[in-house]
Amino acid sequence: MIRRTTLCLAMTLACLFTAEPVAAQPGVHEADAKLADVRFGDGSSLAEVRIHYRTLGTPQRDALGRISNAVMLLHGTGGSGAQFLQARFADELFGPGQPLDATRYYLILPDNIGHGGSSKPSDGLRARFPRYDYGDMVNLQHRLLTEALDVQTLRLMLGTSMGCMHIFQWAEDRPTFAQALMPLACQPTQIGDRNRVWRKAAMEAITEDPAWNKGDYRTQPMAGLRTASSLSVLAGLAPMNLHATHPGRDAADAWWKERFAADVGSRDANDWLYQLDASRNYDPSARLDRIRAPMTWVNSADDFINPPELGIAEKWLPAMPHVRYVLIPASTQTRGHGTHTSAVFWKQELVDLLTRSE
């Protein structure tokens, strides 16, 4: 049955716009998987790709010796698996008795290619790095699971933003791999409209900066990078939250100075360009009827990147009979696009999804 639900949850007022603390999670294991002979959709290849990942918990095996409690969490554009160690995510989900209790589940948090500790242009190849796309990223996630971690099935796949889009591609390419799916903050169709425009503007800001030098720069092309980072910050902004927590000119200026400095200071221009460009041919809309696993798809009403007034969910939900759609209403407590990592807003939906997918 297709249902559209809105949630109205009360929580202590929290500010999106300060540095996010990483929760102290005991038992986090970090490692690199080395995947050999990687071929990309554009025809290029690499002899080896490094995929960095984190795990929490211990794999459990069923009577046939297969890992039965694996959960994969997929991060957004420009992020890494460390995103899920933020207190507003991990403290709500990973503790004893919580929905993703790390004593019960084997949690896998990969850094996608081009991100975090995984292989990326800034390692040395620069603009000669293969021009990966979402299909390549999903294939590498599959190889990480099956070749490096001996995971042949997932109890749950949860992803935010780019990870949300990866889930739709997973669900169509490998309909039976995951027992349950929870994509947060994306649309199941080609990236267009405002979402494409801000990405295109950010990419062109980098490539039109003479200092970029076709990707062969010696120091960061800061003019282009500053513009691209400005667009990124604005795209993720939650207007009601910002107004409630930083009202007035001086407060807004102080917030901007801190938030922008943190964003631009964390970027490499080639890595950022590739991360944005990877979405160029994403479009799962033609195969949505291939989704078989129970799915709860969550968006938020104050998401600048995925505005609900476009009616995209209403257009495509009839093609997805196994999908429950949840729209979180905007408030001073939601975080715009970043609501995807504030588990308090959708935690009960995750509990319900795990129950109905038993």
C-alpha cells in the first residue's frame, strides 16, 4: 500500500549551523579494501581502487554460514562514512536497544570512491582520474561487500542525499540484495531544475577559474572554490532554523563566516568537481517497478535541493507499490536538506521499516 505521511516531532532546539560533534563510538574499526582491475562506465580503468570503510559491531552468520546482520550506511556528496558518527545520528541509533544497536547489527560505513579516505583525484591523478558516476560507485560498494567483507545480503541499506540516490539504483540493479531500504533526501528521477542548476554553477565556478588550469593546479583555485562552496552552503541551508537560531544581520554574518570557512577549507577543487559531476546521468525513473524490498523513502519540506512543491513524489509513487513515502514538515527544528542525518525526525519510521521487513 502506498501511503504519504507527515511527521511532527518535538525535540530540543538544535542548531544545524555549528560544527557537528562526532559521537564517541566504542568499537569503530577502520580499514582499506583494495579492489583490483576496476573498470568504469566511461571505458577507463584503474589497476586498483582503495575503498576506505568503517565498521561497528560483529558479523553474525546463519545456518548456511552467510552474514545475516549487515547494514550499510551510504553518505552524501562530499561526505564520508564519518558522517554517521555525528551525535545526532549515532547517539539516536547505535546504542543498546536502539534501532541499529551495534551489539546486534554489523554496521558498514564506506567512503565512496572520490571521497574521504578512498581513491580520489587529489591522490595524484588529478583530472586524469576516471570520470566515475553513480553506477560506478554502486558497483564498487557491491564489490566492497561481496569481495572484501563477504557480505552477500544486507538486512538494511540506508543512505542520505547521494546515498539516497544510490539506494534507488541498488534497488533496481539488485532487487533482492537488501531486505529493507531507507533512502533519505533525494528524488527517484533525473537531477534537474534548481538541483541541477546549483551543481552546474558550482562546477563551472571551478573550471572557469584560470587557476584551475584544466585540473593541473599547484595550489587550490580559490576564486572558483569559494563560489562553489558558497553555493553548497546555501543549498543546504534551513531557513526557519537559521532564523530561529541566528536572527538579525550580525548573527547571520557570524554564522556565515564560520560555516563558509569550514566548508571551503575542507575542499579540494578536483575532488569536489568530480563529486558533483558523478550525478550527471542518474535517472532511475524508468525502472522503479523493479523495486521489490520494503522501502521507506523520506524527504523534508524545507529541503532547498529537493523541494516537495514540484510534486515529484506524487508523480512516481504509483510505480513503487512497496514504498512508503514520508514528508517531514518544516519547522524551526528541522535542518533543511540536512534533516536526513537528524535521526530524531525519522527514527520511528526506521523501527517500523525493520519490523515490516522481518
